[in-house]
Amino acid sequence: MQYVREWPIRLYFFEEDGRTQARVWLKPGVSTLEAVGEALCEPGEFDVPEIGDEVAAGRALVALGEKLLRSSETDIEDLRGTAVHIDP
């Protein structure tokens, strides 16, 4: 029998003066993980908000993935009693 789980993810964007910030929240159970990613439009470049959103979201999601891996390492270490490293 297949077991299916859903982890709600929320991704918000904040833009101001050529700077985009993405904040992502993941609720994989009782706890919540949060990560932030930013994108900055360089002076003289075209300010295309959609590109800033992509860069900021990508960075936020990568940061969230790293937090998930570190959390998993801690959980495994607690069970094993020895240090663990999980490669991304």
C-alpha cells in the first residue's frame, strides 16, 4: 500500500528598489522551517521582476533544502549516537 504525505509550502516575494526577497515556509510536521533568498538588480541592468523572482525563489529553495538536510543529519545522529553527514 502506498503512503502519501503532503508538506505545505508557502513562498512569498517582497520587492523594493530593484531588490527581490523570497521567503519560503515548509511545514513538514509539527515544526516549521523557513528560508530566505535574495536577488539584486545591478545598476544599469534591466529591472525584470520575473527574473528577480526566479533567482530569489531558487536561492530560498536551495537554502530550505540545506536546512532539511541538516535537520535530517541531527535526527539520524540522535538515533545512532554518531556524527552523520548527508551530501546534497
